[in-house]
Amino acid sequence: MNVDENCAINESSLSSEDFRIQITNPMLYDRLHTLSVEYSVSVELLVNVAAKRLVDDVDFVRNLRTGKIGGAYIV
């Protein structure tokens, strides 16, 4: 198997990766579990949504700093 075939195989297998997050704050763990039960969704889904929002917020702030998003003045 050459490198190109190996890369193609690896890229297709990355669609679902096992990644574990250890929540060390008991109150946060309890709140996630409560929301999970209340809305009938998995804790995994809630954590994925939270991580996605964090990444989007960081991208937004970076774009503000570089001037890619208008309307904000940097002092």
C-alpha cells in the first residue's frame, strides 16, 4: 500500500473518532446529566454542541480581531 492509498483510507475513517473528555467538576457533570434527561438527548450530544459553540466563538473573536467582521472597533 502506498502513501496515497493510506491517506485516503485514514481520511475516510476519521468521520467518527473516539475521544474522551473527563469532567472534573461534579456540578457540571450533574448539570449535563440533568439536561440530558430533561431533553431526552445524550450527554455526548450536549458536550459536542458545547465544544462546537466554543470553537465557533473563538473563530468569531479571531475574525473580529483581524477585521474580517465589520462593525466592531478595536481599542
